[in-house]
Amino acid sequence: MENIKKENDYILEVRNLKKYYPLSRFSLGKSRAYVKAVDDVSFKIKRGTTMGLVGESGCGKTTVGRSILRLHDITGGQVIFDGQDLAKIPPSKLRKMRPQMQMIFQDPYSSLSPRMPVGEIIGEAVKEHKIVPKSEYRSHILKVMRDCGLQPQYFYRYPHEFSGGQRQRISIARAVALKPKFIICDEPLSALDVSIQAQIINLMKDLQERYGYTYLFISHDLSVVEYISDTIGVMYLGSMVEIGDKKRIFDNPMHPYTKALLSAVPISDPDVKMNRIILSGDIPSPVNPPSGCKFRTRCQHCMDICSREVPKLKEYEEGHMVACHLYSQD
Amino acid sequence: MGLKNFFERKKIEGVDNTMYLTLREERRISKENNRIIKYYERQKARKNVPEEEYLTQMRDPNNVVEFDNLHTYFFTDVGTVKSVNGVTFDVPIGKTVGIVGESGCGKSVTSLSLMQLVQAPTGQIVEGSIRYQAGDGKCYDIPKVPKDRMLKLRGKEISMIFQEPMTSLNPVFRIGEQMDEVILLHEEGATPEIAKERSIAMLKSVGIPMPDKIYTKYPHELSGGMRQRVMIAMALLCNPRLIIADEPTTALDVTIQAQILELLREVKERINGSIMLITHDLGVIAEMADLVVVMYAGRIIEKGTVREIFHDPKHPYTIGLMRSKPSGKLKDNRLYSIKGQVPNPINMPDHCYFLNRCDMAMDICHGEYPKMIQYSPTHFAACYLCGESSFPKNDLAKE
């Protein structure tokens, strides 16, 4: 058993993940149009680490998260979780796998049922999946609540009685109560204030240290991702443009998009004046993305080859992959 | 489940029921509120008010706006919420003033008070004054200005950019119609042709490609960044002297945020106006603002120039805010976090509001609310902690 765990050091491997949404408009004689929300994305996550997924809104980072959990069917590719291909597992088996992968949603106001008391919200799935024997149910829930910084008297209270930060604690408790291995956090901090954000980040880090969870942390806030992640993937318009260790990405960003993204983060020091790379225009429509490199319409270093060939994700340093023609594609 | 739950709940934890009001008490509060609200509403609805009543003098002619001991309360059925509780600061001409604070600290209500847009009838300005220096040299005391006069100031001289560009643009009218309306309302003798020409020119000046096409589009056809540009264009149409930007970039991506901030800076130069920038992002403040006001639970706890606030913060809350911003450069594995949360706004304590979250609380903090202490001509903070160490500096400031 021990040996297998060491070999399968990667808890999750995503290979060539694709998710296309068909557009409802049919046009005769033409092939059907698709929104390519996620187009050929591959990455691996090591057990017990955190991977950050960054990108602008509409770049497909949430779709990646949902595809991994198979909250919707995927168009192509493989999602290998703990040695099993999730895309091919029959539904009955998938249901048994569900407790191992959990999700924390962005908006703590809409993701909690207003009609259930906190104890029930946290415990509903625990009962359903029979995580603990019935006799231990209550003590298990209370323990989880204590872990997440919720007082035991909240057990019978309803979500509307809580502030945003505490609601997010409830969502975390709900995910953690199932004893998962892998948690997807879909922008869990974006609805919270700075001082509360820090509390939630600390909570998530503590839980990870204590129980060894693996996180996929989806966010557009680079400073949070920089703080919490071990590896970082940068997405643009459905594809991964750069992926690597946190240090390598932040010390030596290679893709022009990553550079622009990093330079756009406001720094809280009035004396530091950044050489800001301001991207012109908006993210193009994913229905008909630019040919070749998708970033070429906003790129400063656009060359001839960029419109002809799609750059491939290549490794340039150890644990640092970039998809850009600026770096020789050999 | 319901009834059993109810009894169990009382039995087990002995929940403190102080936040629940009896029916009688609730009725008493709402009666009281009605009386107060009626008084203020009658004051505001008066017609033909003589000008002398709302014209005043500025303390310093270099300021556009002076907030002086402003109190804005909300009279709700569960009690009075003191949203803005004695706020004093100035907005100098040609400067950007940043207001920072957590949600619910009253930063938006402060700006809405200036526009007379506080949600009436529950929300009322009960005390204090906001002096506004208009372009024609007159100086208005905003809380006393009657409604019909305010219509001429709002949108023309003071304009506002809201947080959600989607909800603040009307979805059933084209961009052009909404923009023309501003000109037609505020400019005398403006014809629809002139209005259209100016709207398109303004759209072009905020960096919108193909402005005449955007002019005929509906808000939902534009992206978030584009909508925010339209909002900015709309705010600029009548050459305002003051722009209030209420979290203008919170709903946008970092790359678009950088574009919008750049645009705001450029716009400020062009019109030589002032900006009141409300945000909770310290990074945005550091980049944009000249002066910073930090608010907590309805009061200003610290104010000063950006450098003073960022390099030499005095109040534990300001320091906490700075330290709780995550960054990968931290040596320590744990992020500093301010414990607890903002106290219930209905019954605020008598002592310092930050006391129960403060790491550096002392005995004296349980006394009355600390006074504003001056450290330099521009730097103020309300905390006992830094009060003692600053006495020599304080003397210097007086000299």
C-alpha cells in the first residue's frame, strides 16, 4: 500500500482536457459552432500541495474545476484522480468517489441553503455518504466546526445570521466534513474583505497542514495565489500559457501574458513605481478565437509565426513550461 | 424538526437573545423613527428656500469639499445604525483622496451623503455639514440644500462612478440615449444633435474604439471594462469638478483594472478636478491617491498623505490591514489576520470600536473613544497607543 502511494505521487493528472459548449444556432452547410471554454489543458498536482489557477474572467478556469469534479461531462481528454480515470467511471462508482473531492464556491451567500441550519448543511452529505457511524455523527460535525473556527452553538443557527467570512467558514466545514483528499476552491476569497480574507487563508493553510489536503485554488487575485500556492498555472482563453513552480513564475515570468498580469497588480507602496505593461483591449470572444497563438491580438511581441502556428507548451527550466513562440520551439 | 429544534436550541446553548426585540419594543422604535424621519423629510421638501440658508463659507478656499463632523444615521426598525459617525476631512482641488475600509464601515454612505443620495427616508444626515465649493464661486452646505437645487449640482458638478457598471446602466436604453440625457438635462440650449456629437467625442476620449457604433448599442452587448469606460465617459460629460469613484475596479480583472486606473489618472489631469476614490484595495490606493482616509465602523481612525499612511501607519487597524495583505515575499508562513469582526452597528460600545480586535489594547482603551491626535500638518490618528509617543512631534506641529 505504501509503495503505491509513493509511486502515485500525483493525486490528480489532467490530460488534454477539453470542454466545448455547442452554440444553439445551427447554420446549414457549416459545421456547428462551439465555445471552446477549455481547450487542451494538461497539468498534474502533487499530493498535499496547492496549485493555483490564474487568469482573467472568461478564461475557463472555473470550467476546469467543474470538469475535474465531473459536475458536467467533458468533451475530451482524461482526468486521472488517484489512479482512476474519472471521465470513464460509471455514475454509481463515481458517487462513491465524490466524498474524496470537494468544492468550495465563490459566493458564500448563494451557496448555502437558507432553509437549513448550519449543522444540517455541514452534516447532510456526511449522513448521505455514511462517513461516520450514526452514533458519532454529532461529535464529528462539532469537531469539524471547531476545526473551522465555528462555535458549537452555531449548530442550530441559519446562514442568514452570519457574516460573509463566517459563511465561508461554513462552506469550508461542509467540504472538510467528508474527509476529502482533494478540494477545489473556486475564488473562495473574492467576496470577502481584506482582513477576513487573511483569516480564511490561514484557516485553509492550517487545515492543509493538519489533514494533508490537496487544493486546486482558482483565483484572479495574484497576490493571494502567490501566497497560498506551490505551483501556478496561468490560463488564457481556454488554454494554459504558462505553468510552473511559484518561485519560477513570479521571479522569472516568461510568457508575455504572465508578465502583463504580474505587472498589473497594484503594489501597496506609494514610492514603488512599476513599469506597467498595460494590455490593450479585452479578451477576445472564445467563439472564434484568433488563429495561432490566442494571445497575439494583445501581445507586444507579436510575430509572423504567431498567427500561423499554435505554440506548444514546452519545458524551458525544470518545472517551468511556457507556450510562446518567443522561446524557440525545438 | 422546527419546534423541537427551537426548544433544544434554548436548552443546549442558552443562546443570548439580546439581538431579538419584543414586539412592543419594536413598535416603540418605529414610532420614534417615524417622528424623526418626518421632521427631516419636511425640511428637505421645502420649496423656494432663500439662498442664504444653504450658502456658507469654505474654511480653506483650496478645497472642493469639506466634510465637517458629518453624522448619517439609518433609522431602522431594530434600532438606529450610526453609519457615519462624526467624519471630518477635506478634498483639496486637483487631488485624489482615497477612502479605505471594510465593507459596512460607512465609506460609501459618506460619498452618498455628499450627493444627497442616501437611501431616504430611513437614512438621514442628522448632524454636521458638507461644504461644497461650486464652479461659480458659491459655497453650498449640502445637507441643507433643497431637493430642486440639488438636481442642478448632482451629475453636473459632482458626478459618480459606481461599482457595478452593469446594474448602474439602464439595460433598456441604448448607451447613446443614456449619455445624451445627461447633456440635455444639464446644459441649457443643448439640442439632440449637439448632445450626440459630444457624447461620441467623449466616448472616443475614454478610449472606446468605434464610438459611433458603441453609441447605438445596449449595455449588455459590452464587456465589463467597456461598460466601466462608458460610466466614466458619462460622469465626465458635464466637466465635473469632483468625481466620486465608488469601487470603480472591484468588479474587473487585474488587466482591465490597470487600464481603468490609467484612464482615471489621465482624466483627472485633463479636467483638473478632484477624485474621491473609495476602495478596499490598498494597492489601488497606494497607486492613485494623494491623501488617504482610513475608516472603521463609521469613524475616521487615521488620515494623512499616502506616504504617511503607508510608511508610518499609527493605528493598529491600519497596520493590521497592511499586514494582512498576502504576498509571496513573506518569510513567515502564517499571514497576519485581524481577529474577530466589526461590532454590531446598532449598539456600538462607548470605548474604542476596535478594542475587541486590537492586539495592542491597553487599560485606557476601555475609557472613552480616543480623540484625533495630530502628528504632522496632515497626519491624524485616533488611538491612545500612539498618543504618548507623539507628544514632542505634536508640539512641533503647533510651532
